[in-house]
Amino acid sequence: MTNSPISFNLSEELSRLMFSSNSENGLTLIRSIPELSVKARGNTLTIDGSLDKIKVVKQFIKVLNSRIEHREELEYADVRRVFRQLSNLSNAQADSDRESVFSDILATHSGRTVKAKTANQKFYINSIEKNTITIARGPAGTGKTYLAAAMAVKALKEKKISRIILSRPVIEAGENLGYLPGDLKEKVDPHFRPLYDSLQDFIGLSKFEQFVRQGIIEITPLAYMRGRTFNESFVVLDEAQNTTLAQMRMILTRLGYGAKMVITGDQTQIDLPNPMDSSLLVLHEILGKVESVKFVDLTSEDVVRHDVVRRIINAFDEYNSRERINNNERY
């Protein structure tokens, strides 16, 4: 125990998150920490116990207060996510790392701040900053595409690059764009909508359309990348699980001077006729030791959509594991 208990006087909004009738409120989470004695009265939270555990609670309250001050909407799923991340970091990383996990990256067009919400997301962002190529693998909702777009806009605003290139395999295996109606933009628009939405969130619709007209933002289907070189560009290849090894080699060799590339994909959502043709399944084996190429694996713990999405992903993973075991036993 510490020499004396430590008390926190909480704001009205933070008190709601801490002391509400919700079964997974902040107080319940704090009380789940071993080696702590926790008392709540009015808007005051009093804790006593291990200094290391108290540091976790202090940082937990600090992060929540910061988000409230930035007028972020906080739900109980957000509170649980913050608590899980800080609890997991407490034994493995220094206090300075816990401080930096939730630091701001960029402000959206509406003024909302964008930040890493998990330790893996922070690692992802750091990797993009430090490496030429970052390959992010993980399930839907982990922020792979959104954070890549944020870092691309950040690099553009800081004049580290002169244009943003967005690419993806628009028709999963063959990319037979000629059979679709309309011009190229009309053909690929539905496939690029997630990337459009992310970029418009950061720079607004008007600026986005202006940058597209000026060529500062370029939307390029993967089939049209061959023979080109991208200098001083931030290239984002989305849905990389639907690329073959030949396609992946082609886009990786498009990088020119001053360029950076982020490749994102989900190995559980391969749409190729033969899933084993996916480059994402063997890319680490090929590039794992190449300098300035970094792999980042995001998991269900990094899902920042509705909390039920994380549970759905875990349920599917458990089902797939059981099926693999059953199939092995059959043969």
C-alpha cells in the first residue's frame, strides 16, 4: 500500500462514465485491477495500493479527461478500449510510452483530432513515419486504411511529398475494367469509396475534388500502375490480400525518390479465385528482412468500430481454428 490514499475529483462527464449503472463502467474496470483498494463517493474517486497500479489509473483518468476536453464523444466501448491498452502497456513499457500512445496525429476537416487508439495503431503510425514501406495486416475496423490516409495527408501538409496515390485491385482477380460502363473514374468510384471517405474526412469534399483535378491526389487502379514511377509520392495500396505475387512485385517497384508506400490487407478476406495466390500470404517470407520495409499486424483488440465487431472477429477466428483442427483430424 502507499503511504496515503490518492483522491481524484472527477468532472461531471467523467463521473458519468465512471459511476453510471452500466455494468462495465470505469469504476468496475478500475476495481478489476489487483492490489488496489478503490472507494467512490459523489464525484470523488479514492484509491490506495501498488504504485505501479496507481500509475495506470492516473493515466486512465488523464486520457479520458483529455478526450473530454477535446469534445470527443466517448462511449463505454471507448472507455474499455483505453483501459485495456493502458493495462497491457503498464507491465511492458515505460511511462513515457503510455503517455504517447494516444497523442494526436492530425485534425479532421471538422476539427476532430485523429489519434492512435491502441498500442498497435501507435506502432503502425511510427512505422509509417520511419520506414519507406509499411505493410499492415489485420481485420476490418482496425484503422488500417483510415490511418494510412491520415498519414498521407499529414505528409502532404508538411510538404514531405507532393502527391497522394491511391490504388487497389478494383475487380478482385482480373480487373476487367473495360467491361464496366462509364469512364475510368466512374468505373472505379465504387471500389475506392472507403479511401475517398477517409481523405474527405481530413481535407473536406471541395479540397479533395480540387486536388483530384490538379493531380495532387490520384486514383489509380492497380492494373494501371505498370510502367510508372512515383517520385515524392505517398502511395496507399488497399485490399492487398487480393493481389497476386506478380501484381505485388509490380507495385513495389513503382517507388521513386522521396516516396513512401503503405500496403493494407486482411488475410481473412481474400477474394481471388484461388486464395493461395494472395501475395499477402507469403510477403513476409520474401520481404521480412528487407531494410526499411516493416510489417505491422493488427488484431481484434485494435478494432475501433462498435465493440460487437471485435467479438464477431474473435468468434470467426475461433470457428476457423476449430474447422482447421477438425479437418486435420479427418485426414
